Amino acid sequence: MDRILVDTGFLVAYGKKRDLLYPKADRFLSKYHGTLFSVSAVVVETCFFLDAGAKQHLLEWVEEGSLSMVEVPVVAYPELAETIGTYSDRNVDFADAALIWLAETSGIRRILTTDRRDFYTFRLKGGKRFDPVDWV
């Protein structure tokens, strides 16, 4: 089964039909048949960039099961804090730290993102790297 993590930039592109990347995000999703995973912090961050109608569409899309959500347990917060400290020069936010946590706990390294620079920089346990999916 193919599994991919989803970051905010991809969801913003898919949520804004006037975004220059919308056609590419839409095309990718129309052809993809695996399972997409993310964390609620990514949905919250995405909603910040969308208008009310796009927020509604995103939340309905998630509820339909198009995006499998994984909640970060509070006991993982110290690990997220450590990640934020490790990458303090990159100003890592909670959503990115949560995706790093999810990658480490799930073993999923492929990610849909517009933030390739950061996700090429981040290192997972054992020195493993993220594998940004070429969708743009």
C-alpha cells in the first residue's frame, strides 16, 4: 500500500482553485490511489490561508476519508519540542515538527509539500531523509 504524508503547502494549493499550483495538486490527487496521512496541526495551519468556502471543502474532504488524520499525543510533545530546538535556525513550527514525529513513528518518508528546502534538511532517526514527492 502506497502511503504519503501531506504538508500545508500542498493542501493550500489544492484548497485555492486560483492558486497556480491548484491544477497540479488536483491532477496528482485524481491519479493517486494510496493513502494520504497528516496531522491536525497541518489542517489548522492550512485553514489560516483559505477562505470560508475552501475551509468547508477541506474539512468535508478530510471527513470523507480522503486524508487520514493522526493525532499527536501529548506525551510526544517533548519530542516535538526537541525537534523545534534542533532546527531553531529554520524556525520550525508545530505542524512541521508533528510531521517529523509522524514520519518517525509511521516509517512514512514520502511527503507532498511545497517546502522542499526544509524537508530536504530535516533528518529522521538513523539519519534518514524525507522523500518529497514530485507533484509540481
